[in-house]
Amino acid sequence: MKPGPFEWQAPDSLEAALALKARHGEAARFLAGGQSLVPAMNFRVAQPAVLVDLNRVAALDFCQFDADGTLRIGAMARYRRIERDAAVAARVPILVEALAEVAHPQIRTRGTLGGNLSHADPASEMPAVMLALDARFRLRRAGGERVVAAADFFLGPLATVLAEDEMLAEVIIPPLPSGSGTAFLEVARRRGDYAMMGVAAVLRRGPDGRCAEARIALCSAGPTPMAAPRASEALIGRGLNAESFAEAAALAVTEIAPMGSVQASPTYQRHLAGVLVGRALSLAAERAA
Amino acid sequence: MKITIRVNGVGYTRDVEPRLLLSDFLRHEIGLTGTHVGCEHGVCGACTILWDGEPARSCLAFAVQAEGHEISTVEGLAPGPGKLNPLQQAFQDAHGLQCGYCTPGMLMTLTAFLAENPHPDEAQIREALSGNLCRCTGYQHIVDAVLRVAAA
Ligand SMILES: Cc1cc2nc3c(=O)[nH]c(=O)nc-3n(C[C@H](O)[C@H](O)[C@H](O)COP(=O)(O)OP(=O)(O)OC[C@H]3O[C@@H](n4cnc5c(N)ncnc54)[C@H](O)[C@@H]3O)c2cc1C
Ligand code: FES
Ligand code: FES
């Protein structure tokens, strides 16, 4: 058998799952969609003694809007469910646009948003989208919880602020104000492959037609998802046009730290970032009603 | 531990370790060797099955997790012994396979895809196949097979 032996626990309540993690600490791993953890176990890179399977915890599987437009997504909401949600497509279209680039349909059947973000792969699309949407994450442990900004959650490749006994339970996405436009663009060898470079852009056209708000974040651009705050700030108060986009793109390229891969050198990745930031901004501006 | 899994509408009860992959349960425990295993880390697509009607990698789930779910494999596609369903027939007619190693995964992926989108264009077909590798056909004949079904 490929994976090493483990004790399998499949609680059906959130409290039971948290209690199990508190009891076993580092020896236990949560099992979400398994699309990153099971490959690692098949290679025996990961050999957890206990698997706390979250697939039966119905309380973690939701995707709903509050009355004020805040979107709340449970950790165990699968990609497939989110990408097919008509309300999400209408109100937070960048999520659906970026999910189409996350792996293949077969992986999206089981993969979850919570598992993806906890895994914290810097090449992954979702962490960058979360930065661009200014999302917050609710982290729970037995008898407590805290809410952290996406910008503070990712520490490095496959590293987050999650403590040994903590679970990422909920993703909280604030409503996009009217006048907002979003875009996600990436370049990958094939659809479904990890991006050589990906860009998430969110901006808002103010009543005067100028840029009132902008957030740009990139994936495959450094050890964590990389925000480009200087490029974003440079847009504020400017016209949404080719000139301001080109300036922002040039700034964004200086704010990333691409590490290179067998597919793309850091130089090529920077080139892609410049091109994609410009394109994503003009697409987002076009969509900003 | 003792589990019962429904595969192609039939319940199978076996005593298994939690670490048994669903792909190995299908092949070794119940003898349904139509589901192939290539990479065992989610990349090649040979092990694709339907999990409650949706395509999924059987090498990336433990058999114990499949209790209470409907699993469908390539063995369930044909309408009867010696017969092929329209998608399988199109693969034969268009030479959509050579060695056949990737074929069960291709068929299961496409079964789910065509149920959702019965008349796809070529670009959509190629995108749907992005998660299934074939080292023989160069994909063109597989795409042709799907186009035949889509036109029917
Ligand atoms: C062939 C292939 C291609 C892929 N391509 C892409 C791609 O292009 N882009 C991309 O982003 N991803 C890609 N992936 C990865 C995929 O998106 C995974 O689904 C995702 O990274 C992990 O989500 P999961 O639900 O499967 O989590 P799991 O694999 O179950 O868990 C991942 C990690 O997070 C921990 N964990 C899970 N849930 C929680 C929680 N709620 N709280 C705390 N810790 C938790 C687990 O213990 C584990 O360490 C690909 C995977 C495969 C197999
Ligand atoms: S064997 Fe499962 S994807 Fe290759
Ligand atoms: S027919 Fe041989 S791998 Fe596809």
C-alpha cells in the first residue's frame, strides 16, 4: 500500500474535529479534499499518525451571502460547488474566473477552499485572489477562535499562522462596492497546470470616473501570494487608462520575488507579471460598471 | 474496518485498512481492474471514476471515505456484455485509443462532461481532457471521437 498506516477519525461535528486535533496536535492532520495531502501521503512525504477527516462535518460546508453582501464560505466547500454558484458568479465573479484555472475538473470535484488556503502553495490561485478581495479567515480551536486578514495568514511556502490545534473554519469576503470590477488572468503551460504567473486585480471606479480603490495580488510570484501595494496605490485618483495601467504594471514587477521553476525563469516570470498586470487592470476597468 | 461501498449500483462489503486507496479497493478487493492506475498522485487521470456522478481521482481518496457514496467505474458503461455505449463505440470508430491505458479515465471524465454539456466544441473538449494524459494517440483521435458523439 502506498500511504503509511494511520488512525482514521471521521467526526461529524466541528467540535469533535477540533477536540481530536487538540488531543493529537502535530501527529494529526486534517483531511479535506485530499488533493494535496493524499499525493504527499502516497509519496510518504507525509505520514500523519492520525487523520481527522472533515468530509462528514456538514457545518463546514456552506457558501452564502449575508444581508449586507458579505460572502461566507465554509472550509469544506468544494471548488465545484463554489464555481457553480450563480450568486457567487454574479457578485464575486473573480472567484469563479480563478477557480476555472485551479487544477482539472476531477480535482475540483473534491478539492476544498479551506484545504487550498491551509496548504498555502504560493503557486496557487486562491491565496492571491483572497488578498485581492481583502478576505479574512476565521480560525478555530477547541474553545476559541480568532479572525486574521488574508494578508497576515501566509508566512511562506506551505506555511501559515495556523497553530498546531487550529483549523481554518471560514472564509469571509467583504462585499464589492458598486463601481467595482475584477479580473483574474494567468499563464500556464496547459489549462489546469499551476500558473507560471497569475494576477488578481480588483478596482473601483469612483463617481468622477477615476480609480477610487485598487488591489493587485499575484501567484507564483514569490514565497507567498504577493500583494503589490505600491502598484495599487499608484492607481488611486488616476484615470483608468493605458498610461496608469502601464505605470502600475511597472511598479508591480518591482514588488514581487519570483523563484523560477523548470518551466519559467524568474526573468520570464517578471516579464509575464508586467504583461498580465496591465491586461488584468484593463479588463477589471472594463468590467467596473 | 468493515465497509460497504456501492460501485455501479452493487454493494460490496470488505474488511479494509483505512489507508487502502479507493483505486486499490476497486482493483484488488473487488476485482474491477478496468480502473487503471498510472501515477498515483493525481496527475495522469487513468484512475478517474465518478463519485456521486462527478469525475474524481480514485487514487486520491481512501476507500473508507466512499461509504455512503455512489461510485461508477468504466465497467458500468456498457449496456450489456459484448456491447458498447455510444461514447465507447465512438472511441472504437475514431481510433480514440491505442494501448488503452488511459481509456477508462478518458471515458469516465467524458461521461461526466457530456452529461453536463452534450454538444461541446473542440476547444471545450480539449479543456475537459486537460486532466487526462495519453502517451499514444496525440489526443486528436480522442477529440474526434467526442466530436462524433457531440454531433449525434
Ligand atoms: C493534478 C493536480 C493539479 C493541481 N493543480 C492545482 C492548481 O493549478 N492550482 C491550485 O491551486 N491547486 C492545484 N492542485 C491542488 C488542489 O487545489 C488541492 O485541492 C488543494 O491545494 C488542497 O485542497 P484539499 O481540499 O484537497 O486539501 P487537502 O489535500 O485535504 O489538505 C491540504 C493541507 O491542508 C490541511 N488542511 C485541510 N483543511 C484544513 C483546514 N480546514 N484547516 C487547517 N488545515 C487544513 C491538511 O492537513 C493538509 O496539510 C492540484 C492538485 C492536483 C492533484
Ligand atoms: S493514478 Fe490517479 S491520477 Fe494517475
Ligand atoms: S491509448 Fe495509450 S495512453 Fe492513451
